[in-house]
Amino acid sequence: MSNVPLWLYFVAFLAVLGPLVFVHEYGHYIVGRWCGVKADAFSIGFGRKIFGWTDKRGTEWRICWLPLGGYVQFAGDRDAVSQPDANWQAMPAAERSHSFPAQPVWKRALIVLAGPVTNFLFAIAILAAFAMAYGQSQTPAVVGQVDPGRPAATAGLQAGDRILEIGGRSMRVFDDIQMAIAFDLGQPVNLLVERGNERFGLTVTPDIIKETDRFGNKSERAILGIRSGKLVYTPVGPIAAIGHGVDQTVGIVRMTASVLVQFVTGDRSIKDMSGPVKIAKTSGEVASLGIEQLIFFAAFISINLGFINLLPLPMLDGGHLLFYGYEAVRRRPAPPQAQEWAFRFGFAAIVTLMLVVTFNDLGSIGVWDGIARLIG
């Protein structure tokens, strides 16, 4: 069981989510400002305002009591999800020119895209800083040891083999192998292997192993049954560190997309979905291991936040971009009624998803087991 104090869960959760929400919304805000759009409100959190102030540009900055997100409401927006106000065209001309709906579609798309992109840039900066501080992993993608009885041994991999590709993707360092295999649910994978002067292909079906961490969390991952040789970390300069941050961010996005596809196809159970309660739990546990681990976790969550917001679901940034794409192609906006119904669908889908992940999250902290014991 975890010995993490209760207060640390709340503090760590706010320390992770608060800055990430600010970064995301500030991306929208600053690009909107560059595009000449007035922001009426910048809110961290939803619901009742705890405190706030209005700056010289007329933007009200708010901190609200429900810290599960945030929003920037631009002039001409009807609500926090940037649905246009039906009366925006009746605004005085000077004000209307600085409203969001009056902007050309490319400006609106840039403003919307800026939120997720800023999340990615924030994560890249963190990962680059870690690479500069601790060095970059240069452990070659070479098999140092093969575990007997595991798929790698069965397939004939040997110590000293260099894995060049997995599924057509280049393996530069040993970490790339783990990233390519771990979350793919044990599906058969094609390997390109170099042994001496010979290159050949292998098809290997990884094993699924179950693990329990020091906090009692259970998880599954796929393994080939190989280990690296001596770990190699080398110091890097700013340019190489940024490249490393980009590579890691792309790898995490690819992994997240793969897991999402598994949910959609049914290969992965929706019981594995998690939400704010699980993030809070994990934040506290990671914080108990040290500030470096918490900062790295924040980078991971930032990447996921950016990725999820790009999904083409109404109410998310990706949903807005989908409509702007339609507008750019058809030279006119989608019919207001179609947008309204799409946003209603998006709202219902997000509420349903939140109910599912909250149910899962409560199960992960033992709520349902506790209720069952009380009833029994």
C-alpha cells in the first residue's frame, strides 16, 4: 500500500494540471493577441470564480474553484468552447473587427491550433532540459542478454544482435525498442536484425507480463525478453537536446495514438481508461519519488493533453479545426444547425467518457471494493 500523505495528492495534482492548463490556454491567448483578437476572459478552472482581475486590455483573468481545465473566451464567443455569439455581427464595427468570428479562417485555425502546439512545445522544453542536465541515452539497440524461454530466445535472437527496425520503424537506441514493444499488447512484430555482416528478418510475438509497482498499481506490458548491454549516457548541447525532446514527444504521441486505436477496436478494455482522479493519484505517487519525476510526469501529461485536444471531436480543439477545414474547402461555414448538433453530440460524448473514466478511477483507488465489503 502507498504511504503517500493525502495532502500530497492534491498539491501534486494542482502542481501538474494547473501549469499545463495555463500553458494550453496561454497558447490560444497569445496567438489570438498576435492576430488582433480581443480576449474577454482567461480562466483557469471552471465554475464559480475564486478571485480575478482585469488587465489594461480588458481581459478578465480568473481562478475558478473546479481545477479540471480552463478556457479563453474571445470577443464574439458565446461561451467557453468558442461557439459564436448569434449577435456578434451587431457589434460596433471597431469591436467587431477584433472579435474571433470576424477573423479569416486561417487565423481562427492558428489560434485554436496554438493550444495543443504549446503543450507539445512545453513538453519538448522539459525533455530537452532533462537531456542537457542528465545526458541523452545513447545505449545502442544491441541485445546484451536474451532471457531463456522468452519470445526473443524462441525466435533465435542472440546477444550481440543489433535490432535495426521494428515494424519498419528505425531503432536508434535501446529505449526505442522498449517504446515500440511495451504498449502494443503482444501483437506479432517484424524485426530487422543485423548479426555481423548479415541482415535478416524475424517475426516475434511478445509476452504480456503483469507488474505491480511499489504503490500497489497493477499494469501489463509486452516484452521480447531481451536486455541491453552497458547503459550509455552522453552530455548534449541545446540543439541536440531539443532534437531529443522532439523525438521523445513524437514517440509518446505515437504510443498514445496506438493505445487509442486499441480502445476503438476493442483490443484494449475501456477499464484501462483513466481520468482526473487517476492523474491525481499518480501525481501524488510520482511526487513522493522526487521533483524530477514529477516534472517528467508533467511533460508526459502535457503531450497527452495536446494530443487529446487535437481529436476531431466537437468541443475539443480538433473539432473546431474540423469545421474550419470544411469552411476552407467549401468557402463557407458549416450550417449553424449542423454545428449546434455536433457540439451537442460532442458534449454528450465527453460527459459519457468522463463518467466512464471516473468510474474506473474510483475503482483504482478501491472505492467499489470498499462499498462491496460494506454491503457484504
